[in-house]
Amino acid sequence: MSDQQQPYGQQYDGQYEGQYGDAYQHQNQGYDPYQQQHQQQQPQAQAWPGQQQAYDEAQAQQYTQQWQGQTWETQMQAPVQTPQVVPAAVAEVPETPYLPPQSAAGDTTGYGPATVAGNARITDAQRARLEGRSPIIEPGMQPAALAAVLGLLLSGTAAIGSYALVVPLVVLQAVTAAGWFRLNGMWPARQGIALAFAGGLTADVALLAAGRENGPAAILGTLGAWVLLTLVLQLRSHADPDTRMYGLMATVASAALTIIAAGHLAADPDAVSVGAAAVAVAVLARALPLPTPASVVVALLAAAGAGVAVGGMTDLGSEGALLGFAAGVCALVGHRVASYDYPSRFVHFTAGVALPLAAAAPAVYLVGRALT
């Protein structure tokens, strides 16, 4: 029988008999022709008998597990799949849940205590928003005390004379100009502050020159001139249009408040004494640790009471209660405007001091003129 007519297994045995002899024939027992042909295609078939035996046993076990139940033709067409071993170094490691840092008091919320000076991790305004509270922070007792001192200075110097009243009034105008710019987030704004303060000084000079009887003309004339001057200066600016418009509005508002504060100089001296004292008492009462509605009511009652008390020392008498109440309302409006959503001490000690007194100037002039 020729080599081509011999069975497939005998061709396979005869092919390798010259290489391995009896040892290979002993190893080949118990294997089918497909396994022998597959062993012929593997590179390990050229190894010595010891390695060949180990390799054949491993291949037999692999085919028994992977190809059980399939036909011979299917096994010939299917590729050999070698199981992949994932190294331990790249195995997935379970993630550790994040734990927020604990505060000194053992709080695990991650938020620090609410303080006027702020917190390094979260501001008071941010914490208030997260807790559903109002982020507005009021100036507090110290700015209220400074505002009360300045109000008492205005009240006392008004009884002395116009030139004595100018001294605390200039301080009030300077603090108003600086505080309004910082309240709007514009800092440094030296040019705008200087321009607004210059407008207040110009109004003071115009009032001293024209007299109290011409007070409205002096104040409105200065205000109109400063609005035009501010507009011209902003048009000469090389900033982008949005920045110029924002700077124009802030400068005009600051100059207007500073010039309107000169209304204390244009009002009747008795009205200034009553109104300034009422503002001083109102801001102190508003700073008391009370609920907001109760604090507002107490502040207005205190302002009216101060109007009656100081009015009794002047020609206003009991009518000073109306003036004190009106000045107290304006002072609370200015106090609310000075409240800020970020704990800035500069805002509290400038706008928080000046705005209650500056906002009360129109009421002092108008109500005082109506009563006298």
C-alpha cells in the first residue's frame, strides 16, 4: 500500500517514527487523527519527548472542555481560544466613598460656622442659599454705632451753625462716595470716588454761597452738572461698552447720593437736629438681635420717640415725632441697601454707616420745611 493509500493515522505515525521512535508511538496511543494533525501544526511538536507529552496532555484537556458536543468538522473550522489571564495589578479596586471633612466641632456637613469675617471653605452667603435662607448680611452693631455717632455729630453741630455742620457732613459725603462703589463690586475706583466726592463738596460750597433759601437750586444744579461731567468722562474711556455703561451708572448714583446728602445743610437747623438724632436711634435699634419684623417696628418707634425728645428741645415740639418717623423710614431703607450678600467689612463700615444718614436727607429737608 502506498503512502497516499495508507490510513491517515498510519501516515502520521510513519512520518514521526524516524524522529521519536518508540517513545513517540507510545505517546500517540489514545489520540484521534485530528488531535495528531493539530499537534503537527503547533510549534511545540518539534520539542523533545518530555515537553511534547506535557503539551499533548494540556491540549487534550483543553479540547475536552472547550469542544465537547461539537462535530469534527466544526472543530476544524473554529479557532482556538486561549483564556486570558488578568494580572492582579490591573484588577479593579472598589472605590472608597468620599467623606466630607469634619470641622472642629465634629460637624460632617462640610460647612463652617457663619461668621461676619467669612469662612475659608464656604461663605456665609453660600451657606445661607444652601439652607434656604436669605443671603443678605446686615452691617451689624459696630457700623450702627458709628452711624449713630455721626448722626449725633450732625444733630449737635446743626444747632451751632452751618459752618460747624459742614465738618461731619464732609465726612458723611466721603464715606458715601467710597461705600457705594464698593457696594456695587467696583474696587478700586479712585476716579469715580473722587468725582462723586467732588460733587458733594461743590454742592456744599454752592449752599454756603447761595444760602438755605436757595438750597434746592444749588443741589439740583450741582447734580445736573455732575451727571453731564460723568457722561463726558465715560465717553472718553477706552473700556468696552458694557464696562463703560456700568461705570457710568455707578458714578452717577454715587454722585447723586453724595450731593443729596448736602440736603442736611439746606434744611432747617432744628429739623436737622431732630432728623439726625432719629436716624442715630433707629440704626441702633435695628441692629439689636431681634427678628426682622420686630426689629423694624422697634426701630421706627424709637425714631419717633427720639423725634419727640429732641423736638421738645427745639421749636418743633411734639411735631418732631412725624419728622423722626419719616427720617427713621428713610434710614431703614438706606440700611437695607447697605446690607450685602458677602461679609465685606469695608462695605459695612462705609455704606452701612453713610447710607442711612444720606437717605434721610431729603425727608429732613421736605418734612422739616413743611413743619416750620
